[in-house]
Amino acid sequence: MNDMTFFDTSEPDPPHPLLTWSQERIGLGVPVMDGYHQEFLSILAALGATPDGVFVALFKELVRHTHEHFSQEEKLMKETGFSAMREHIEEHRRVLSDLQAMLERAEHGRRRMPREFIKNHMPEWFQLHLVTMDSALAQHLKISLNLE
């Protein structure tokens, strides 16, 4: 049975409230991180409302963007000797693996679970990751790179 049997795409849900960019609420004060985060949220919000015909292509863009985003953060961690680098990179690998698994489902026409993953899991994950791991990295980078 196709996952889409139970998914009505006629009227997309509004974006998750955590997907709305706000420098005051989400910005970390490290321009490269804030730029990637803003684009990440924009893609997630678009995926929630995109029709099936372009869902896979936009999901692929999310995976590509997330690889680039995480690679940039990991490069900064290595260059500045971030003490929690191992845990942070492990979290990046886990999320990329989850995204890849959901993309593969979507590519095979099974889009219900990937849509729910994007709609419900990713905004919550991003918020937690932002206030824990990325917040700590941003504080480290501000000191290491004299950004304040």
C-alpha cells in the first residue's frame, strides 16, 4: 500500500511555529551559523507545504544543504579546537542518516513518514540542537574568533 493513501495534500498545514526565522529568538550571533540556520528553516518550511511532484527534489536539496551546513560547522570546530566536537559531529551524523533514510522512502513513493518526519520531528530536533549543541559552539566561536 502506498504511504500517500492516508495523506491529503489538498490543503497543506501552516508551517510549524519553530520554522519561522527570528534573529532575536533563533540567531546565535555567529553570521555563518545564522545564515545556514535561516536557510535550513526556510527549506523545512517549504517542504511542509510542497506538493508531491516536487517533494523529493526539495528533500534532496535539504539533504545537500544539511551536509554543507554540518561540514562548515565541523570545519570551524576543528579549526578552533571545540571541546565537544566529537559529540556534536556524532549528532550531525545521526541526523544526516535519518534524513537520508527518509529521502530514500520518499524516492520510492512512500512519502507519508518523510512528510511527518519533516513536519513534526525536524523542527523539534532543530530547536533542541540549537539551544544545546549549537549554542555552546556559537559561544566557543565568539571567543575563539573574536566575534564579540
